[in-house]
Amino acid sequence: MTWQKKPKSITCKYLAYRFSLEGPPKYIRLPMVHVYLKSGDKEFTTIGLVDSGSTATFLPCELVEILELSNLQDSSARGAGGVFPTWLAKVDVLKLIKHKEPFDTFQNVRVHIPKQTGAIPYVVLGRDTIFTHFDITFYENKRKMTFIRL
Amino acid sequence: MVESREEMTAKTISEFDFVLSMGDKLGEYVHQWIAVVDDKLVAKGRTPKEVYVKARKKHPTRIPFVMKVPADEVVLL
């Protein structure tokens, strides 16, 4: 068995691109990290927004169908636009990945799932998960963020 | 056995790395769900389940990467 020391500092690039549907080009710059999700035998990877403004971790309801989550409990969350209904559920495993290597793992993660389709387009990693394991610095103009392991 | 550059790249670069490397090309898929395996975009569609199923069908032993390509909507939680 080999033992690998976990890196103390991990730097990840923002997801950045330009697009134009109608009118002038628009620019996307989002602090996203590669996330692995597993529930039962269902697993996939996706993107998660690192959001210091969110006290909880959220999962788009569209992804619930893939994970086949059960035991959904009625709940709610408060956003800038007021209170919105959610389900509360647990995801078996959530891993944070850089390149192909996981750099952190959470188990039995409590997630809020907005009941409205399209309410959020990606996983939102709030202060109850990623921020409990790392101090995170955002370099907005360099389009990168650094995670310092606690 | 000598590995090709493509094989070596696929072993070290994740699906998200590939997405990051797409740059403005990713903008062509705004509002759509996409699935990526290694360094290939293997499906696009209107729902994550749809692209997930397509990706699993093409690559049954691989764990697909699934995402919706975000537009510039303001997101506040």
C-alpha cells in the first residue's frame, strides 16, 4: 500500500469563455471546481460553483434523476429573492478533483435541491462543505482560486 | 509498449481540464447539457439524463462528466 501526502495547497482555474447568442459578446468567469458525485451505484462528475455566500450545498434538481436519490424531505432555503422550496437529501460521496486526482472527499453530504427546474444550473458548494476543509482565496482578475487545506 | 500522445493525454487530463481548454468553443453550447469522456464531447442535449445515458451507452465502463453550459444569468442564492 502506498501513502500519498495530500497537497496543502491546490490552485484551480476559473471556467472562462466568451459567447454570443444575440448582440454583443458576453463573458463567463466562474469559480468552478470538478466534482464527483455518487449515490448507490450511480456516479458521474460535474462542475460545482465555489460559493462563499451560500451557507448550504445545493444540487440542481435535474441531476437528482441521474443519482436516483430517494428519501427526499421537504425543506426550504432563503435566497436573495426570498424563500424557495427545496428537498433535503443525502449524497453518498462528493469528491473534489483536480486533473484526475481527488483532493478531498465528503461522505453522506446533506444537500438542498431546489424544487423548481432550472433554478440553479450547477452544483453550489457552500460553507457547509468545501469551506469547512479549506481556506479559499479567489483571484478574480487572474481567474483562479487557491484552496489551503486546514 | 509505447503509448500515443493521445493515450497519455487522456490518462492525465480530466474531462473538466478538457472543458477548460475549450475556451470560447464552449460558448457554442450555452444553455445545453453536455457529456464529456476523456477529451471528447460525446453528447449534447436538453437534459442531463439524456446526455448521461448517451455517454454511458458509448462508454459503459467510464464515469461521464455532465454539465450545463452556463450563460451569464445572475445567480444569487
